[in-house]
Amino acid sequence: MSDAAQPTAAEVRAAAEAVKAALDRHLAAVENRTGEDDPAVYEAFNALAAAAEAYDERLYDRYDEVTPFEIPGVDDALPPYAGPENPNALSVLIRRDYAVVEPQRLLSQAQRVADLDAGAPERAQVVGASVHAALGVLFGEYEPDEIASRHKEFGLEEGDSTLWVSAADELAEPGEWLSAPFEADAQRVVCRFDVSSVFDEDDLGEELVR
């Protein structure tokens, strides 16, 4: 950024004052909340997040400095809960990302599984063909939780992961959602738990609970 485009010291100071005011409004909203899902608290949270982000940007642009804290932005926050107060069913959505960092290890592990499956000789022929085939064998053999706990053995490296618990009025009919299994209404999410390298090393993850 050029010097001409940099914010002035007064603009940085004004952004800091806006954060202080947003903090006061957020605390006041929390102190006077009317219920667990008070929209005033949600709105104050979003205003605080926006003010903090604006201050962060101006502070960095002017002084090449950052704040020692991070407030999740509006896009990271869950909207007010609009699901049933006493849900009769729930859905648990889990996403785990992996990088294939050791393809040969992955192929070897899949080949070992295939060799033990004497009843499916065609499986053994497919494994050596590609990483794609090897992944199919391993994820067909092991539960996702076991893959997660043993990912290094399979030549995988963990990326981000998230778990969403979503409330429902009734259990879905068999086969009803199989064509689109991962759609979720954010207003029915009871809680979520995220694990990512963007969090501090001392943090196990970020949990958002209603």
C-alpha cells in the first residue's frame, strides 16, 4: 500500500475508539439479554467483530502491527437458533480433510488389506492401479474415526475438520436425504466444533455452542 493510501493516525485512533464503544454495547447487551437467543446480543457481537476487523486493518496499514486477539467475523458466527426447543432427532455432520503426503505408504497399506481379503481377488488387482483405488479400499475397510487416529500410518496429513450437530423435528425417512446428505440449516445447528491450524497451538479447536 502506498503512503497516500494509508490511513491517518487519527483514523486509526477513531477505529480504536469504535472498538471500545462496541465492547461496551456488547457487554450491555449480554447483561440485559432476554433469553439464550437474544437477537440484541447477536447483533452486538457482529458489530464488535466488524469494529475489531476495521481496527486491525487500519492498525496494520498504518503501523504494520496487529492485535493479540481475534474475534470471529460475521461469516464465522452461527445465526440465531430457530430449531425446535426439544428436538426429537438430530443429525451429526462431520468433515475431515487430509492431504496425501506419502502415496507409497497409502498404496502399501491398501495392498495389505487387499491381500488379506482372499474372497475378493479382483480387489487386489485394483489396489496397485492408483491412489484413488487405494483410498477406496482403506475407507471401505476402516471406520472414519480409525482413519483419523491412524492417518499417519496411511500416509495422510490432517487438514481442517469440523463437526456440526443439527436439531430436527423428526428422524428422516430411510433414504430420504441420501441424494444430498450434507446440506445443513445453520439456524438448526445446536453446536459445532472446529479444528484448524489457524487456531493457536495451545487451542484444541474452536467450539460454538448455543
